[in-house]
Amino acid sequence: MHTYRSAASIAVFCAAGLFMALGCKSLPPSKPESQWTPQEARGAVVYKSGCARCHYPTTTQGLNGPGLQAITKVPAMPSGAPPTDERLVNVIVHGRNMMPGTQLDSQQMQDLLAYLHTL
């Protein structure tokens, strides 16, 4: 018999996995917007136009996908894989589970990665 989980329960599971990976440590804070480089600011625009409808940037709490706070600073992404730029690019370009792939040019991708490193 198959058990189907709702998107909300999957998001809670992913957030719990992130919490367990970090133990009781709190996540590092995001870099203040006032300190962003021009590239990070451009990445925030890419994020807002393509990612923000499904991912919160400053919490691990899920929206339609997992929250992304400290996504580049934790030992593992919700999938369990280490959060290397290469893996992040792979998920962004090809999608994963319910997340569709997103086509960005190389500058947009580099800007987005720079922004993700601020979270």
C-alpha cells in the first residue's frame, strides 16, 4: 500500500531534517541587505522573480518548497546532499520533486548563487 504525503507534511519533514542536521545550533543570520554587493543585489532580483513564490529566504519554514535560510551554510540540503554550488545549480536547472527546472543565463545563475550565499 502506498502512502501519499501532502506538500505541507513534506515541508515539515524537510525542516525537521534540517534541524536534526544542525542539532540545537541556531542558524547563522542572513547578511543584511545594506551590505550586499551589486552581484548579490542582482541575485536577489532573480530570486524574487523566480524563487520567492515557493521558498522563504530567511527561515527554514516551508512555503511550497523548503525555506532557504543558511542553505549554503548547513552540512546538508533538505535532500541530504551537501549544498555545493554545483548541486544548487543542478537543482535549479533540473528541478527536484515538485520543483520545476528553471533556465537562467550564466550571469543570472552566478548572481543567484551569490545571493543564496547571503542567506
